[in-house]
Amino acid sequence: MPKYVTNDGGRSAAGFKGNARDCVLRSICIALKLDYKTTYKRLTDRWDKTPRNGCNRTVYWPFLERKGWAFHATINCHTDNMEDHIPRGRVILSMPRHYVACINHVIHDAWDSRTKAGNGRKALKILGYWIKRKK
């Protein structure tokens, strides 16, 4: 199982309070080393909705592509075997209904998202990952 580091992507430092379902925004800020408030505004401007409660694929997909990132689908990849499928470095993992930053196989998230509580701490499926394209 990978290690985990608590990381809110700069949300609290930007002055945001309370709970949010901002995993797409948070993972982008962590993996791309972007400012939370600036990225929040850019995603809001593109969508006319706040990314606080989720972000539509039609918004974040082109945003990441313009930043030079590419998506790679995975097969039979879970958090307990991700080192066999996910490259080292800064990546964004796509899981069912959740996005999370991963740096050198260490999960960076506001909560421990390596397993799903309530299902015997079962490893979560990884649908794919975003990584910076090589030049």
C-alpha cells in the first residue's frame, strides 16, 4: 500500500474554510504546483460554476491538456499495486468519483484516500492517471 501525506493543495492557506468536494482542483494544485485561489478562479471562469463541489470533465480535461498533461488509462490497477502501473514523479490519479495527487507513489490528499472505509479497507481501483507529457 502506498504512503499517504495530508495535503489540502493550499486550500486553507488561500482562506477557504469548511468541507468541500474539491478533489479535482486540489489534485491539480498539488501535482502541477499551482496556487489554489488562482486555479479556483480559472476553473470557475471556464465553467461558470465553482469547483468547490466537483468539476466537470469538460472543464478540467482541456485545462490539463493545455498545461501539457496527458491521460493514460490503466487496466487492473489498484492502490495496493499502483507501483506496477503508475510511473514515479508527479501524477494525478483518476479513481471512481475521486481525483488525487500522487508524488513518487505517495498519495497527497486532504484525507486518506488509499482505501475505502466500510469495505474492509479494500484497495481502490485506479482508472488512469494524468502525467506531464515529455517534450
